[in-house]
Amino acid sequence: MSCCGTNDAKEVVLAASAPTSGGGTTFERDPEALRAAVKRRYAQAARQVATGEADCGCGCADPISSDLYGSEETAGTPAAAVQASLGCGNPVALAELRAGEVVLDLGSGGGLDVLLSARRVGPTGKAYGLDMTEEMLELARANQRESGVNNAEFLHGQMEEVPLPDASVDVVLSNCVVNLAADKDRVLREAFRVLRPGGRLAIADIVTEGEIPATVRRQIELWSGCLAGALDVVDYGRRLRAAGFGDVGIEITRVHDTRALGDSADRVLAEMGIDPAAVEGRFASAFVRAVKPLAAAS
């Protein structure tokens, strides 16, 4: 069973969806409630991997995260790092990293993308991982020790306030995490800030294509962490350009139907009064690329 399929994770999200007196859901009106639910969900995933209780693919559904990394690519990487990879793509391959570069992974989880990046940039480069969940950071640091990677560092913090100086990294990565942010525009502005002019953004994320009814979108967000707050593909590009990025490109890599969300997806949707056909084929994994212009200021 996938991490998000556990009763505990489902109860966390449903509890946080209670309407407030002013209308709307807690998540919509209180970003801290969203962060708390996400942290609890991914803390549970980290504990499951650390204790060997679960071979957890994506934080929401194993089919979304299957076959993203080749065995040669992950050879020599701790099994726990691979098991705790909660992504929907392979941003390390997307980024075309070069020796000596400095990389930042937003929402680094168990550390797989950081460790792979550290290998690619070599001893003259460095890879940072940023995560707000203490259990994930603990797991990532244990994976780093086991792998013997010295040019990596894991930081505690939020994507909306990255604890690194302006223009300090060459590449910003993220793997199925931006969709979880309460303030996505601020996340993109922070990525822009820490990038050096000419620096690259390489994100794997969940996006939507076509109209999603508001009630369906809200329920899906609350049910499945990997789909929470997924942006429309056109809106994603608009927000990147508004943050200052150029050379924006978004490539759809997988279109997901309800079956891709796990064996119990139809049942859970039915319990929430949602017709599975309403979301069929509307959610997709995508590679998102962008560049900070050479003339840009931080």
C-alpha cells in the first residue's frame, strides 16, 4: 500500500478539510494547516522507510513514481533513499548537471536527488537539499553517511524562505513538491533569488490539463499529497514568467487517470461523492524548465 493510502494519512487530510466559519477549507484559509498536514504525511513516510515497514514509492501512489530512475543511475545509493523517493519525475536527468555546479533541491525528502546531483557535480561542486520535515532530514542525512557523499548538505527550512544567499546556486531542482506549497509564487520567486544569472530551474511536478471543477480540485488536493495544489499547465508558465524566468518550457511526461492513483482510488473518490470520470486524464506529470536571464538581478 502506498503511503498516502494509509488510514492515518487519510484521516490527517480529512480532519484538516473541515470548513471554517468564514467559508472555504482550513487549507485554503490557513497555510500553516496545509504545512502541518504535509509534514505529518511525509514524516510518516520517512518513518515507514527508516523502520522497513513499507517500500514506499510516491507519497501518494506508487504508479506515479515507477520507473523514474534506472538501476545504473541509483547503483551505490542507499536503498532507503530510493524507497523514500516521493517524486513524479527525474529532475537530475532533466537538469543536465555539470562538474563544479552548485545545486539546490527544494523538498529533498530522503535525499535521492541530492545524492545523485552531488555525484554529477563532483568534488568541486555541491548539492544542497532543503526540507521542512525533520524525519525526512534525519533519513536523508543517514543516507548521506551511508553513501559516503561529502559534497552534500541538508538544510531545514521552507521553500518560501530558502536559507541561502542571493545568486548562490547554479541549478534549482524540485521533485513533485512545488504543488504542495501554499504560496507557489513566493516559492518561484525564492528559486529565482538564489539562482545566479544564467542559472537553471528543473522541476518535476504534477500539473492539470483542462478544466477541473472547484469541488473536485479541492477534494483531490486534500486526499492526495502529490496532487495538492497542482497548477494548470498554462498557469504554471505564466507564474514562472511573472517571477522573472525566461526560456520557460513545460513537457508533459505522463497523463494519470484514477487508476494511476492506486487501487483504492475509485473507492475513495466515491466516498467523497466525486465521479472518477470528472478527473480522468486531467492530472499529469510534467518536466518544467526555466532559466534566470543573464541580465537579471536577484
